[in-house]
Amino acid sequence: MTLLQALLIALFGYLSSNYSPWCFGQLGGWYTMGRPLVSGLIIGVILGDVRTGILMGAAVQTLYIGLVTPGLSMPADLNFAAYMGIPLAMVAGASTEYALSLSVPLSFLGVSLVYVVASVNVYWVRKQEQWIEQGKIKKAANAPVYASISQFVARFVPIFLACYFGQDFIISVVQAIPAWLGDTFVIFGKMLPAVGFAMLLRFVLDKNAELVYFFVGFIMIAVLKMPIVAATLIACFLAYLDIRYTAKKTNEVEVEVDE
């Protein structure tokens, strides 16, 4: 792989990573160019083999077809799985099965880096609050730009090095990470999804009593091991009853006020 090809793949890898703001936010990046099927097309164009890129992208996509990442809960990182696994397999002239075998460990590496970036960017959140208190509005407005630097380092650099120097370089880097440092980020990683879900619930719920629905869903999935389709149907039924009851109660109150 040439230097220019590695740079282009790394650039698209950064632009399509989660929280990258440059391609219409997550819409054009994470949810479009970040999907392995689209990533495979882009990588195929860069490497001059569109057909192989699309086939490998489709194969990787099947592994993560139902992946969702609510509240910073990331079971896998499609960005590294695609922008590292696909070009490494293509350059090696390997099969789609080889791309699949590469994508899984690389996706886990990407997840760890997501939590590293989130942990580092807490600093910029605090600085933004301080600048607002001090009246430094321009600096506060630029805080997301400063925070994107860590995202660039965590995405562009590893993808470029992996594409340019090959698989052996990635293995040596992973082995060089101290165990205590990896364990630290694992602990942070387990805490951040809980914080993310709490933030989502804070904006979604109107009353604290509605937390009952959340706990009922948790019991159905985690304790009773109910299939998610069945749990979703029950949730839809409860939501229908809640909306109908709320609408009926609202109409009764309006009638009483009119009288």
C-alpha cells in the first residue's frame, strides 16, 4: 500500500468515526461512511479494487447488522473493523473470511479507544464550564474543536499506521500496552454506558414514576431472558395503553375546565 492510499484511508476512517463532526455530524460519518458496506466501497476505490472492497465490506457488515450504540454503550466499533480489517485483508490478497477474523479484535481495540477519548475529553467539558463562568465565550464555543484533536489522534493515527506498516505493527502496539492501563480504561468503559443511559432517561422521562417501565424492561431481558422481539411487543402495548390513558385523562380535564 502506498503512502497516499494509507493517508486517504486513515482520513476517511477519521471522518466516519463516532463523534466526528465534519460530515454532517454522525449522519454522514458514523451512520453512513462508517458502515462497513460503504466503507468497503470507499476503500475499494482508494485501492483500485471496488468489487473486492464491497464484498469484504458486505461480509463485515453482516457481523454487525443489528449493532446499536445507545448512551455510549458500544459492544463493537465498526470504524476500526472496516477501515483496518478490510484494507489489511485486501492488501494481503486474503479472503473475506480473513477480513472477518481481523475485524472482530480490531473492533474491540476501537471500543477501548472510544472510552479513552471520552475519558480524556472530560477535561474539555470542565474547561468549557470554566470559560463560560469567566465570560470567555469564544473559547467555550471552540471547546468541541479542541476535543476533536484527541478523536483525530485516536482514529487517524492508528488506521494510518496499520494500513502503512501492516498487521504486525498493530499486534506489537497492543502487546505494548501495560495491563494496569488497559484495566483502568476497562473500568471507565463499564461506568460510561451507565452514565449515558442515565442521561438518556433524564431527557426522555417526564416523571420519575416512568422509571418503572425501564425496570420492567430490564427484568424481562436481564432476569427472565425474554427474547427482545417479545419484550418490544410488550413495550409497544404498554406504550399504547399509556398514551391512550393519558389522552383520555387530558380530555376529561379540558371538559371540566370548559364547564
